Amino acid sequence: MMETLQIRSFRTQDFDAVRQLWGQFSGETFSTDPQRVMIAKQLLTDQLFFVGEIQQRVVAVAIAGYDGVHGSIEALAVDPQFHRQGIGRQLVAHIESAFRLRGCSSVRLQAAPNRPDIATFLKRLGYDPDPRLSFQKRLVEPESSPEPVPTISVDGQIYLSAMRDEDKPALVKEINALGDATGYLSRVPYPYAPFDADFWLSSCRLQSTAEGALPNWKMRSWAIRDAQQRLIGGIGLCNFTPGEKAEIGYWLAVDRWGQGIMTKVVRELTDFAFREYRLQKIYAEVVTTNIGSRRVLEKAGYQLEAELRRHFFRDGKPIDGVMYGRVSPSPD
């Protein structure tokens, strides 16, 4: 009897297992930058990146997408040791349920012509061959130059610039040094492992590529650097819609606290975003007890707008928060 299959969303620690499965069965290639491709799939597929595991072993992967009308299954793979046990059928059913919740009207996928076994499998699940021709046009060459995240001078001693792969050691060190203060960073895992840094740096790198270029991308991230270009913090805009609004988030190395750096950085990036991205509003959601961050926002011209009860969750526990906002001085 087969052990129970657990289907869940992809997590960063699944990277190696998923790469092996997906690279073995899909037409995609990871030869140039496997991590960048996988990060793109996770971040750009509306949480439709699933793995199936048995006894904590990843044995299957499924990646899907949804354009608001049609759903698509982009990759589906099952470990050969677990073939003919209904795992593929369960994954497809899970994706279909996710599509129904989104109001999806139909599902499409493509199978290689040299895989009649896949065609037979899909027909058994109720999928019919689509007589329409499939066309393809490459929009971006694989080695195209990235669009850089702009460098911003804060005060001649502090700069904002793109995150770099060589920032990894400092990133791991400084975030772990925050200790209990990481409880204020609802989206940052703790302890902060090297793979967490790999994931974040890959995400930042994607933001500077054609796939991640504004206005299609919903995030922009900067490293905070001192005059020697050392990483001392991070700041970014997420839930980002140019011409409308964005959420701001940030952190600063412990040994730089109390020097007024974060207030200057938040104020400078806010003004930059209003000017360059035509944002009408920037807001921040902060844990209620994070007094330091609240003072930073207030000094940077943000106003308290709302109380957010049980808004954040850390280790499954709800945490109250507050929302601050600042509007553009010159709305379009």
C-alpha cells in the first residue's frame, strides 16, 4: 500500500529535488541559471507551484499558471520509482481544484509529440487534444543584458544599490545578528540560512532582468551600503503598481542603529519612488511593538492610518500591527 501523498506549495529547500525532477521530464533547461528559472516560476505563477511528498521526500512536482481565463499546466513530473501509483492523477486534481477556486474556465497543457504515454495519461483524465496550432516567438535572448536597479545616493555616505551575489556572507551574518528583532520582519525566516540568502539574491537578480522589469514586476529591492560599499541593510518596495501605490519594507544592521540612517533612507527612497515611479501612495505595515520602526516612519513623514489586529503571523502565532502611509505631494 502506497504511503499517503502530501501536496503542498514549493519551498526554497525543495530546490535540488525539484530541479532533478523537472529537468528530467520537462522541456525547460536549467543549464544557464537553474535557481533564477525556479525563482521566476515560484514568483510569477500566482502560488501555483506544487510539490508532492511521501514521508518528507519530494516525489513529484507540478507548475501551473493562470491568465484570468485559462489555466495552464507547465510542468508535471513524478519520480520514476513512484510511477503508476496515482500520484500524477492526484497532482492534476489538486491543480484543477486550485483553478476552480480562481474562477478558471478551462485548462490547457502541451505534451511533447514523442511522449504518447503522456497523451494517454491525459486522455484518461478527461483532456482532449487541441487541434489549434502552437506558435512561439522569443522575446528576450538568453544572454540579454539586465536592466539595473538604479543607484541612489542618500547623503554622500550612504547609498542604495542592487543586491549582489557577493553580498551573501554579509546578508546571512547581519540578519542573524538581528536576533529577536527578526520577529519584526514577518517575511524573513530565522535563523537565516545560506539557502535563504541564495533565494533572496536570486529574486533580486530576477528583478533586474527583462522578465522582472517594471511595470510587470511587483517588487524592487535595494541594498543599503556605506561609503565603503559594505552591505549594512536592505530596503524595498513590494505589492508595487507604478502610477498607483507600493508597500515599503526595510532592515538595518544592529551596529548601525541609533544613527538616523534608516530615517534618511526611507525618506530618500520614498521621494525617489514618488518622482520616478509616479506613485500616489506608499505604505508600511509594522508590528505594533516595533517602536523603532514606527519612529523611523513618523520622522520620514508617514502618518498612522490603521490598527491591524492579528495581522502578522510568526511561528503560527498572530501578531498585531499598524499601518502607516504617506501620499505623494503632487498627485497626477
